[in-house]
Amino acid sequence: MQVVFVYLVVSAVLSGALAYDPDMLQDICVASTSSDVKVNGFVCKSEANVTASDFAFEGLAKAGKINSSVGSLVTVANVDKVPGLNTLGVSLARIDYAPDGLNPPHTHPRATEIVFVLEGELDVGFITTANKLISKTIKQGELFVFPRGLVHFQKNNGDKAASVIAAFNSQLPGTQSIAMALFTATPAVPDEVLTKAFQVGTKEINKIKDKLAPKKS
């Protein structure tokens, strides 16, 4: 009996450790936006107040207006936009790319990502912890997977617009842009850290910071 008990405990621990978002313990747990309390997720809204709109979102139907310097736009459909996703462990996004547009190198700390090309052609890739680049060109109707936590990117090298639908195994995968994290953090990452890491001078570091700084309206 002790062996069986230990086996069950170890199995439970391992299954919990390997899961991404925690398993749900009820049919639905629509996120309550009126509560500031978070315990690895959102407080459940009263079921009496749940409506179909908590599970619906129209934001991915059309391409968004791209006005970023890198030529791409990410429209998310995560728990912040679809409260009904709370505890369900999934979310989507739409990414639109102008010709020559880039979704810069970034990571998702809480999810694996899979992209499906709606239109256009993209060069995509991710970098393993052994610094190996795994890359491919994908076209309309094709897909590509980016493993959880690894740095990855997508680049439209065509002369026409492109778009993908991205799926994540997390209700809130999180996105950390490598460049933005290093050069626009608050408080700022010390210049001596950046100059030594990139083997450049302070002048070059400040030039990058100026280019990435939010534009004042």
C-alpha cells in the first residue's frame, strides 16, 4: 500500500509540474474584472451574472491598422479580453504584418505557441538554449510551433501583407520582447550591464534606447 501511495503522490506532483495553467475545478470560472484579488488566476464571477458575451470576442475577425515601427500588430484574445477563458488554459491572437514587417524576437514565459498562416508568407524561427536556430518559411495554410519560453520571431519578407492566427496553451501566456525588456525597463538596466553584454559603447546603447523609447504625443 505504501508503494502505491507513493506512486500516486509522485504522479500527482509530476502531472502538476508538467501542466501549464492549473487544471480547472468547475465547469466555468468567468474572470471577475471588479476584483483586485488574484491567486494564480482571477476570482470567479457569480454564475448568476454570466452571459454569452463573457465567452465571445470579435477582435480577430479583421486585420488591424499597423502603425508600429517594426511593421506588425498583435491583437490578443486572452483572459483580459475574453473573461470566460479563466481557468481554461487556452487563448488566441491574431498577428498582422505589413510588407517587410517583423514581430521582433520575444518569448512567452507561460505557453507554447502555434501559428497558422491565414495569408502571405513568413520566415519564422526560434532559438534553443544551445543557441541553435530552428527556422523555416511558412505559407498560407501551414503552421509552425514555438516551444514555451524560447526566443522566437516572425518576418514577412514578401511585398504583400501577411497574417496568422496564434494559439497558446495558457489563458495569459505573457509576452516579453527582448529589445524592449533590455532597453526600456523601469528602472533602467544599468548601462555597464548592456555595454558589456553587447560589447559596444555607451553611445550605441543610448542610441538604441532613444529609438525604442515610447513616442511622446
